[in-house]
Amino acid sequence: MLAPVADGGMLPPMKPGVILHAISDRANRFRLRARVRRPFAILTNNCWGSALYRDLDIPYNTPFVGTLVPPECYLRLLADVRGHLDQPLRFIETSRYGWPIRYPLALLGDSEIHFKHYRDRAEAAEKWTRRLDRMPRDPAAWRVKFCDHHLSLDPVEAGAMLHAFDRTPFEHKLCLLGRREPALACGVVLRECLPAGRVPDGHAAYRPSLRYFNASAWLNG
């Protein structure tokens, strides 16, 4: 049966899977707000975490919002989080990866921070500093997320980086995958991404990812 629309036309019915996902997504939002109690700060390689903060309707207490950190840079940063965060941002013109840059780009120590969703350097610096000031410095409060979005499709090369993340000493870490890595203790596979071999960008991966792991339990430790 077709659903009526305002001008008298008809729209095709929604597929059952789409309806179930919409119901699940709405339930996940309510569940997060009802159950998350412990203070936390999300460290992430892309925009995934910002959507989680919005679902919870709480201030950003992490500078990793609206940013992209290339995989190699992210792993270097995670090897010494405090040492990197104590460094000033140094804005630069070009990326070592040859990516076209149409947004502010900075070095934090030896790691590139791509401010993909910022107008200019002044906005990027101001928001980075303000959110960094809110961030708890106790690693027990950190929730560390990685994904395979920017990794090579070569299984050996990608696997080396994924397992390097898995070996980091953080207690609460999560790696979203569009490939199967059975030995990865912190891996969560998004099954609909298996044909592509990687997950999409942070915004696109956020909502589907909540269907595969208990985000409130992860945030609560």
C-alpha cells in the first residue's frame, strides 16, 4: 500500500529494515540520555564523537570535535596524549599526505589536526583551546575511538595499524570496522559496510554503529 502525501500523490512504502533502523536509532538516543552517568571525554580520529555529544545534549569536553586526524598521526598522538595536548597548535598550509586542504590545518607536535568543519584558523584555535580546557586529564575518563575509514584496503597494511591501535594501553577503546579482524579485541564490525571494506566518515558511521555495541555501557566504563 502506498502512503498519501499532501498534494494527493502517493509515496512508496518504507522498507521494513528502514523502519526498524529508525525505531532503533530513536531508542538508542533515549537510552543514552537515560543511562549515561559517569564523566567521560571522547578521543576520536574523526567527527564520530560530536554526534554522540549531541545525542546526550552535553557540552563538548574534548577538542576532537569537527576534526580529522590521519591514522598515522592519530596513533602517534595516542602514544603520548598528554605530551601532544600540552603542545600549541601550529597552523600550516599543506598536508604531508598531499590531501587538498580547504580548511584550517595545524600540527600538534608531530601530528596533523585537520579542522574540517571550521571557517578559519581563529575559530579552530578558539574552540580547540576552550574544549581542551574542559577535558579531564585522567585517562580513566577517556573513551578512545578509531576506525578503518582512512586506512588502506590492503589487508596487511590496514591490519598492522588496527592492531597497533588494539595494543594501546587505554582501558576503554573502540574500533569501528568495515572488515573482519577476528583478533582485534576492541573491534566492532558494521556488517552493512563489509562490501565497501571500510566504514564511512564519522557522521555517516555514527548512527549505524550504535546498533552494534552498547554505547552507554562503554561510556559508563
